[in-house]
Amino acid sequence: MRGWRPRSSPWSTWSGWSWSASFHGSQTSTDGGTIVFHVLGAAAAITTGNLVAITVGIGSRALRAPAAYRIASVVLGIVGLVSLVMLVVDSSSTVIDVLPDGVWERASVYTIVAWELMTGIALLVAGTRRRAARASVVRA
């Protein structure tokens, strides 16, 4: 894990979260026509957030990231994108009703949150190990 740091940040999703949070998903916003901004912001944030997880999972091999981190990143991103697709399919069809829409929506968002937490922990662990390795070299 020496020398490993993900070179990504949540910046790509913050714009979408801002749109989604600024224009609430409610009956009032549906009636007022601003629901489109909520939906577009949420779609942008969910899509980019999960794509970042996949991209970092694939690209972090060159940074010598642990295999477990790389695999978990890709799996979380794929699960998030599949959940987003299922949200669209399940909510727009009267024939398909696998789970309530809220389950798909939360699954597509919680994968991003889980990846961000996992990445933060991985960075903390990597930093701690790096400092410990430097300290042992200095003492030797």
C-alpha cells in the first residue's frame, strides 16, 4: 500500500447533489415544474458518483491500491448504476414492480456513500502505515 492514494474526489457529484437538494422532490415542485431540476441533479450526482467509484477501482491498480479496495470500488459502482437503472425501469412501468422506488433510489445513493467512507478509511490507514514506516526508518 506504500505510495498509494486515490486521485479522485467527490467534486463531480457535488454539483448534482446541490441541484437535487435545492429543488426538492415534492408534489409542490411537480406542480410548479421545478421537479425536473431535482431529477436532473439527482441523475447527474448518482451517475457520476458511481462512475467515479468504478473508475477509481479500475485505475487505482497503477497506484498499487489493495485488490480488495479495487474490487469493492468497482462492485459498489456497478451496484449503484444497476440500482439507478432499476429505479427508472421500476418507476416507469406498471408491469414491473420488484421493490418500492425508494429502495432503488437509496441503493443507488448509498453505494456512493459507502465508497466514500471506504476510500476515507483506506486513506487514513495508508497514511498511518506510511508514517509508521517512516518512523521505523528514522529509528534504524
